[in-house]
Amino acid sequence: MNADAQVPEKGCPRPIVEIAAKLGLSPGDLIPHGSDKAKVDLAVLRGPRRSRGVPRMVLVSAITPTPAGEGKTTTTIGLGQAFGRLGRSVCLALREPSLGPCMGIKGGATGGGESRLLPADSINLHFTGDFHAVTTAHNLLAAILDNHIHHDNPLGIDPRRILWRRVIDMNDRALRDVVIGLGGVLQGVPRETGFDITAASEVMAMLCLAEGLEDLRERLERTLVAYTFDGRPVTAGQLQATGAMLALLKDALLPNLVQTLEGTPALVHGGPFANIAHGCNSVLATRLAMHCADWTITEAGFGFDLGAEKFFDIKCVGAGLDTSAVVLVATVRALKSHGGAKPGLLAEPDPGSVEAGLDNLEKHVENIAHFCEPPIVALNRFAEDSDEEIEVVRRHCAGRRIAFAVSDHFARGGEGALDLARVVIDRAEHTSRPFCPLYDWSWTVERKILTVAQKMYGARGLVLSKEARRDLRDIERLGYDKLPVCIAKTPKSLSDDPALRGRPTEFDVGVQRILINAGAGFLVVMTGEIVRMPGLPERPQAERIDVRDGRIVGLA
């Protein structure tokens, strides 16, 4: 059945109960948040599958991001709309935007042009309150910890070895390092600490990796927050914080159902960044999409070396998920940027710079192959792209027998992504095979980090700081060495140096610290000069946002 006739009036979302019906969901399965969005009751997952076809999952990733733009989310949305136009049962599974980038350098994160999510303003701002719940639960634990120390510290927590920082969902460099507890005896115990952005919160990671409420309880219970004076670990469970945190997160655990511009169902849930966290939407939303549709289309943040690697090695291994196809998004503009073209000239035809930038594309194609997955290159078309420039990419892919399609979804919505959708369907139905993890969780921590650095980034080796080696000793002493690694690295380069574009070689990855996220179930490896609290740019997007005639403007 062709779905062209079912496209709603542009920019006007259908009632969410109509979107839910496409997934076999009844009004009783929903907890409405107005008429255009709803949370989905997890009881749905305990019942029979709502779709009768074979469940298949498609992962969308991208080459190394540049200011020129790749459009990974827009491509994911356009591809989902194309599946709908082809009469396929489909549901998107995406992350929620963070207010930090929305108010900072990026603006809204709900797609663009004719391939976007609705209601965009709501999703980009407060949505259903999930980010606020994560922020509050995280900071409750911080408050309980400091209160415990203030009231005679019965657990013997060493204030110099507190691991649990506070979070806020905003880019604010002034909060990276702070001193708290000043002002006298009644104001607490003075100590150094700081803030991370909420997307980097371990609570966010736990929410996104939890299999249900009781699994989330267990993860919160074992969260490592500090050490005692004699080096023993202190957990959230020992501070008796678990129950209250779980109460704050109970509703946030439920996936959010919205829709695309063309009425394709989309589950938008969870929002960890891929450069400082694991960069994937929630396991529950992914499972729900696969439960209710034949095709689940999801994405992982930033380039394949960041979000997609963690998608496979953390999310898929931990949750027992697998993909049927992997799409790698590129643009002519981004390839020209990697090829050395100056930012002000990216709109000018330059096939030579496109050719020079193909090294970055090729490295990501190789990275996908490390997971035993054959890639599909999707060229996200911009209006100014010349036929000659597009032909450079097409010819490169043809010469290496890489599946390729040009997608014009920004300008034409689902119709513009039909060629890409057909390639994805053919690959998924005829040549799909199980993925291969990059490493075994049982390996030593250093071997796991080195494997990712060498195979994903093309690094020569590692340089571990004195603090990182001390962290390794604690990890081994406490028995956390069998956890997977979640590497925090700049998204601007395959290396840990944001200035190195294209395909860098002959570099080592510097490891600053290795942090234990016992509740999330992974080790956070801090590399280069990465920080977990971004700053605002000189001219933040917030300066352009306003409300005029009752409508929000400047968010995109």
C-alpha cells in the first residue's frame, strides 16, 4: 500500500492515538501528554508481539562530524518515512535532545526540512520531563551523600575521594569545577567538586540500558559514589538513596511516542551523548519498536567510531540485540571539509576536495566491517551539490562494491529517500548476518581500550597517565575489570585531537582517567582533553530563540 495519501497536513501532528494504532497500540496502552505525544506502558512488552512480521533493526551512523553537517537524524527520519511510503511496518527509535546543544551551538535536534519529528518545539525543550527526572534523581544522590558526611559520616567517606558530581542539562563551563560547603558549620563540609551535563550522567546511562524497573533498581543500588578513608567502595544502596531515586525515575523509564512529519511512529527516549557517554536511545524503546513493528530504524550519536561502536559493544552485547543493516551517512560538504576545503568555500563545486575527503569515509566503512556488517553509504544530498561531486562518491563506492544511494529526504521527505530504503530492505532481507563484537568483555581493560583505539580510530597505541594507571589498579582490585569500555573522545576527529581531520595516522591516544560506572555497567575512559560539561559558543543559539505571536522561533 502506498502511504502518500496518508501524509497529514504539513506541520500538523495527528492525534497520538492514531499513530499508536499503526503499532497495534490501543489508547489503554498510552499515558497521554497532551494530544500529540504519549508515554507507552511497559506492560505492552509483556504481551504478544503487536506486529506479525520478522523484526529487523537498521542502524544509522555517519562519518566524522564537521560544521558542514551530515544530517544523521534527518536521514534516519527520512528513511523511516520512505519505509512508510513503501507500505512497511516501521517505527523509529531515537534519542531525546538535550537543552545544552539546543541552546548552544547546534540548535534543535528533531531533524529538518521535510524529514523531522513532531511536535518539534516540545521534543527539543521540556518534552515529557525525562531529562528533568534524571537531573533530579542524580542530584538527589549528591545531596544525600553530602548530607551523610555533614551528619557525622558514619560510613567513613573520604571527602577527597568522592566520585559523584552534580549535573545540569545546560552547557555551562563555569560549573566544571566548583567548591561547595562554604559558609560555616551549618553549610556542610567544604570540598572541591563540579558539574557534568545531564546527558553524561550515569543515571541517564542506567535509564537507557535498564531492562525494566527492577533492573533499574539494581543498577541504582550498585552505583559507586565514593571511597572510604580505608579505600572501601561506597554505593548508592549504602546511602539508602535507591528508593527515592527510583520513584523520581519511574515515569521517565517509559518510552515516549511521537511522530514524523509524514505520520511515521517514533519512540524518542533517553539522551546520552556519544562523545562522553554511550550515545544510544533506551533499550526499552528499541525493544518496544521491535515488538510493535517489523522494521526498527535507530541511530547512534556522532561518527561510527563513537556512538555506533558503543551501540554494538555495549548496548547490543548487553541487551542481546542485533542489526540487519548499517547505514553510513555522508555529505558532499563534509567530505570536502575532510579533504581540506575552506569553510567559506564548501558551497562551491570542488570534486577534488570530495575525492581527498574520501579517506574518512573509507575508514568508517572499514570500521563497520570490523563488526561483520556490510555498510550502505547514504549520501545526504544538499541543494548545491553538483552531479560531478556526487559521481565522485558513487564511483568510489562502486569500485569497492559498497552499497550506495543518494537521498534527498531533506527537500522531499520520504519520497526522496525511497532509493535508499529499497537498498536497505534488499541488504537486510538477503545479505544480513549476525554482528561480531569488537572485543570480549573478559579481556583486560587496557587490551579493550587499545583494541578500540587501533581498530576504530587507527591509533598506533595508548599513553596512560599516572591517574589512569591508578584507576586501573582500583578497577582490578574491586573486580570491575570485566566491564565494557565507553571511551569519551572528541567527535571532531578519528583521533583524540579535534584538529586532525580526514584520516589521521601515526598518533597515540592519551588516556586521562578511567571512571567506574558500576550502575550503568561500563568503564568511562577519558581521552585527550575531553570534558563532560560543554561550554556555550561565543554566539549561542539561545540568543536567537524567542516567542512571537505565541510561537517559538529560532530553535532550529
